[in-house]
Amino acid sequence: GAGVSQTPSNKVTEKGKYVELRCDPISGHTALYWYRQSLGQGPEFLIYFQGTGAADDSGLPNDRFFAVRPEGSVSTLKIQRTERGDSAVYLCASSLYFGAQETQYFGPGTRLLVL
Amino acid sequence: GIQVEQSPPDLILQEGANSTLRCNFSDSVNNLQWFHQNPWGQLINLFYIPSGTKQNGRLSATTVATERYSLLYISSSQTTDSGVYFCAVAPYSGAGSYQLTFGKGTKLSVIP
């Protein structure tokens, strides 16, 4: 596609439920990143992938969060036993190559609300 | 980790006015990007500018890497410029050198 796409756009769930958020990067981009944005704040890094492997998952807040990218393209962020504090906008970004000097392009985000 | 401070936090402009947004960062950087987050939440790339000066229409940016700051200039502002402007950086080396660290943003409101 022309840009990074994310589904769903919005997700409302109940505390304790499991959710999956999907990201489709720009075609041909090898690096993929997940960020989380709370209200009134800038995005915060969660995890990034070079190809299929997670190169750095140091931003994941705890072991309830997990992300995969099995074929090196689409990625899924998985959150188990959701808590109200997980409510935020989850942003995905991709870059053509894996490197510190690469421009990252962001998707529209998934707005997660945990009731 | 690297720290990013943006100023001012809020800015209200009359349509047609010019403005300067500032981004200070605490360490040498390999990556610096400016984004505009529109009212629908989409982050739009404005500039990739770890050093030097770039211009794109009414927008321009300058990064003085040795002094650890970047400036975003908006000239002849329009109501469509409203939104939040973010500066994001990645440190030159060490932990986190591939991840962007964002400032808290400057919220710009352009009134007709």
C-alpha cells in the first residue's frame, strides 16, 4: 500500500481481555517499530523488528505485551489480561532499512480503550 | 536515556503570522525528525534533519548538532497548520540508538 496501515482503528475491550493489534508496513520496508502514545504525551518506543526478529523489545512495559512479525512484513502486537492503564493510541512505523539514520513513517494508530 | 525538550508547549497564532518552534536534546544524535500530528492523530513527516538546513514550501528546519538544538520555522501560517508538532531523536550510539525519543510537542492553534 501507499502508507503504513493499522487495524482496527479503534478497539474497546473489557479489563482482563486479550487484544491483538495489526500493522501493515509500507511495501518493501524491512524495519518495523511499535510506539504507544498516551493522551497529551509524545509517542514512546515499545519494540522494533529487523526482518522477522525483534531487535529491541526494551520498551515493552511488562510480559503481558508481546509482538510478532512471522514473515517479515505484517506485525501483530498482542496484549494479554488488559488493564485500564493500557488505554492509549498504539502507533506502528516502518523504515526502508534497519538503521539509526532511517526515516520512520507512521501509521494512523489504533485507539485502545480498556473499560 | 536522551532527553528532548520542546518549546513553547502551546502557541496561538493569527493566520498569516510566522513562528519558530524549538527542540533541545541532551546528547549527540544520529537521527532527528520533525512531525506534525493533525487533529485526527496522524503523524506526518515534515523533515529528516540530524544536521543542516532544509526547506519545504512554507516550512523550513535547521539543526545545529554541535549545540544540540533544532528549529522549525513556519511562515505565513494557515489554519491547516494547527495541530501538535513533535521533534523526535535517536542518540548517536549506545542503547536506544535505533528508537526515536519524542519530545512532549508544541500545540499550535492558528486562528482565522
